[in-house]
Amino acid sequence: MNTLLMLGAGTDQLPAYREALRRGFRLIAVDQRADAPGAGMAARFLQISTRDSAGIAAALAGESLAGIVTTATDAALATHRALALRFGLPAPPAERAVHASMDKTYFRRAVEAAGLPAYPWVADHDPERLVEAAKQLSLPLVVKPADASGGKGISLVTGYEQLAGAVDAARALSAARLVVVERYVEGRHYAVEIWMRDGTDHFVPITEKRMTALPTMVTTGHLIPARLPESDLASIRRVLVRMCTALDLTDGPANFDFVLTPAGELYLIEIGARLGGNAYPALMAAAWGVDTVGATIDRAVGTPFDLTPDRSRVCLLHLLASPLPGPGVLREVSGLDEVKAHPGVQTVELFARPGDAVRPFTEASYKFGFLMLVADDHDALDALLSWCTSTLRLHVEPVS
């Protein structure tokens, strides 16, 4: 049995496709988009929603699978679990971790049940009821779909009169039509992809998040290592392990976003119990010399994984995206060869080409490339990023 079922075939899933093919696996790709970039890399492509476990199971009649791989998407996690259990495959995602990843209301309750710091929030399927309930919370507020990831549908509300529009926009992007409104927590944003192994924390890389200007809150980059004292890092690790334990997540990855307030309080924001997207695996390889994509495939087929770092470097993953607030066309790219030649630029990858339509950067899937930068320290890294962004010219022309 050398066939892997790949749930999702978007840009962020391609590193797993490449690694699986390198290892000699036959791939069956699943994505609702016929033009998904991974479709052409697979031996077989199923144009089915990754949420449709019954439809996928029916289409797999006669197939023999070695494992299932889900990366960079929460939407497929319930399907992953259902199919792994149905076909007796290794490493089905834990039920509680799946629920917490796919439903932010479940995660908020799980945080509270674990006795961890929590902030006020309300949720409802009915937009009118939700708006009235949200008016009892103090401003500013964050509005988001309960079952989306990658910054999709998230907005900051600074006046109650903005609530109805923000709720409607978030609800349109929710498969369950469920929207959450939360009190905005002031502080510095961080991310971590903790890897548990045999019930203990095996690899815990913490990054500083860089984000778009408010009112949108989409990640534009990750800086590693995070500039935090060792005592804070140890405390964060303890909180993450406690949350993983509460969600029955004993082996494999979990992506957490969290905020540290000026007073030092840690608030967990959300979780994704799978390998991260946005070139996060490439960042882990550059900074620590570990192969999280390979570890994901190892888990999928029931093989032990090891993510012991062999180095520690200061790195920045910087996402490239349209600067426009509306739709545009990428007309010209200049300075690419000069940037690629810089010794501190480990990787430059562009998904868009001149002539391609591009969207405003309102969610992670709308990026059109990334830079991976390496430097001796954080100040040198900032200087390198400044040089790269002034040298690499991405001319985007607005369209009506």
C-alpha cells in the first residue's frame, strides 16, 4: 500500500505533495476546485469538498490507502478523522482537537474548562440576536466566522453601528453560518506549532507574528526566535501542553495563535490541529533544520518522527501580497534576480505571474508569494527586509 490521500490541493499543501512524491507515494488529491495546483501532481484527482467525507469515501471504493495527509486547512480535519477510522488508517486526529479546530466556540469553552485565562465572547447563528448580544461587550470587538481559518472574514469593530455589517460578512464565509464576537485583547501576537510526542512536548517553536494594519488582522510574517525571556517561553510551553492534553492531542502538531498583554497575561486565540500553511514548514527548516512536512507524512503512515533541532538561526518569513484595497492585476515584477542573489535571502517564491489577477490581502490564501530571510540578529533581519521590499518591485494595477 503506497497510496496517500491528500485532503486539499492548494498552494499551501504543495510541500506535502512534493515530499510524498519524493518518497515514492502514489497520491489521490481532493479539492473542490478543479484548478487546484496540486491536482496535476496526483495520480488521481477527486473534485469534491474536503468536508464531504461520505462523498470521498464513495469515490475511494477499491482503493487501498497507506494514510491520509491534511495540511494547512482545518476544514478537512473531521473528514480526515472519519476516513482514518473507517479505513483503519494510522493517526486519526483526536476528536476534541478536531472540534476545537473547526469550531471556535468549542475552543473557547475548552480554554475556559481548562482553567486558562479567557476573555468575553458571544456567538450565534442568528445575526440579529448576535448583534444585540455583542452590544453588551465593551469595544473594540473582533468579529469572525466560527469555522474559518487563515484570517478569513475577521474584522475589528470599533463602534456598535459596525456590528451588523461585520457579522453579515463573517457569516457569509462560515459553512455553519455561525459567527463569534470577542472582546479585542490588546497585546503582542505570537504563533506556535507545538509538536507533541507520546504525550509530551517534543518541539515548540514560538514566532512573533507580523500582521496587517487594523481593522483587518491577517498574518504578514513570522519572526523566529520570538524575542521573549526564557521564563516566558517556559510558561508558554506549559500552557500549550495543558491545552493539548485537554484536547486529547498527544502526538503530532497543533498550531496556536495567542496574545501576550502588556501585563504579561497569555490568552489563547485559536487552534489548528494540523501542519501549518503560509510556508511555515519552510521557516522551521530554515531556522531549526527540522522537516515538519516529512514528520507529517511519517505520522500519516504510522512511522515514528523526530524533530530535534540541529541549529538555531534568526529567520523571517515575509508574505508577499497585493498592496491594493481592491482587485488588481500583477503587471510587472522587477528586482527578482537581485533579491535572489543576496546571501541572506534563503528563498523567494512567487505564486503569481505578470498578467495574473490578484485580490486584496484579506485572508492568507490571497498571498502571491513569500520571502525567507536569514540574518545574524533581529536588527539585521529588519534591515534586510527593508532592502528586499524596496528592491523587489511588484507592480499591481487596480481594476474596476
